[in-house]
Amino acid sequence: INMGVIKTKGLILSQYNLNDNDRMVTLLTPNLGKIGCAAIGSRKGKSPLMAGTQFLCFGDFMVYKGISSYRINSCEPIEIFYNIRLDIDKLNYAVRVTKIINDVTGENDNSYRVLQLALNTLYVIANVEIDLDFVMSIFKFRLLSIIGFKPDLKHVCSVCNKNISKCFSIMNDCLKCADCASFDKSAIQVTESTIKSLYYIINCDPKKLYSFKVSDESKAEINLISKLYFNRCMEKEYE
């Protein structure tokens, strides 16, 4: 990418104040990946950059690429996720989403699908009456499949290729039958409904990701698998 002005959509993942007038923001864009940008003067009361450079703002940005840094020239907010700002519980979940996305993205990545997932997830947190722990589980499992950790969820056991799969192996990213799973300490027994739900989470239309229903039993299994599998793939403990 040459130096000069670039137009891009982006989501503010984080911000911190530089001094009395300026702030630095981390912007997730579809094509430039995650970039750090200076927003000069954005903390002044009448600054046209003030609204668009706040945490969670999604908008159209004009950024100037210098030799070693980016600067925001202008921004037009598209969505500010107002409801999240009014609810401390929702805000906590939104912070968890942005921290995870911050961890898995870098500059010059193609981040289109990650950005799309982030926006869909924040929209659901903001506007839908839903179990937010379950939203986090779905988000984590879908994110893993986007960034290269797509588990093998075929109907028959991934080891023997004979028996029907009934257990999810955290260590081997696949489904196993009860016999083969008996040798795997990381295998978790799951219902057929859970297997179908996991398959749906990694393959469905992005807009329909949060629109399926499951039993409480399946929800508990998905929550457990998502947490353990995510921590294993990321080699880090997330809440």
C-alpha cells in the first residue's frame, strides 16, 4: 500500500488518550487488517472526529498512511452500538469480543470475515434479548473456523471411520466414536443435537449465526467445548 489517503470501513477496537486533545485508536478494517491510527484533535469538544473515534464505533474512515503510521483525516459513523453503552453487562461482553479480535488480527491481514463476525456479534449483544454467555461461545467457535482452526465434524468417527461419532476431541479437532474416544482424555461426549449445532455454527450464513435454538443440555455442551477448544487453539486462558 502506497503512502497517501485511503478510504476504508472500520471498527474501533480500542482507544486511549494521547494528551489533552488527541487519541490513538486501534481500527479493524476489511483489507488493511488491524491498524493503529492517530486521531489528532479528536478530544476537542467540537472536533468532527470525536464521535467516530470512540470505542465500538463502526464507520467510514479516510486515513492517511505515512511512512510508519496512520492518521485519521475524517470519519463518518455508521453504527455506534448505542445500547451497549447503556448497559454495563453488555459492555463487558463487547470488551471481551474486541479483546479477542485484537489478539487474533494483525496489520495487512484480510480481515473481512473477522470484521463481519465482530459486527454481527456486537449487533446481537446490543439489540437481541439472548444468553450472552452462549453468544460468546458461538462467537469463539465461529472465529476459530475463520482463522484456521476448523474442526472435522463428519458423521462417522475420524479415527476408525466406522462407528457413529459421539464425542468431540479438544486435542484432535475432530469427532470420535465412544470406543476411540475412550483413549482420549480430552474427548467430551456430546448429543447429536450439539454436533448439528457445531456444524451449523461453522458453516451457516454469517447473518444467521445467532438465529438457531438449542436445548439447555446442548447449550451447556457447546459452552464447554467452545471454551476448552478456544483456549487450546489460542494457547491462552480466556474467561
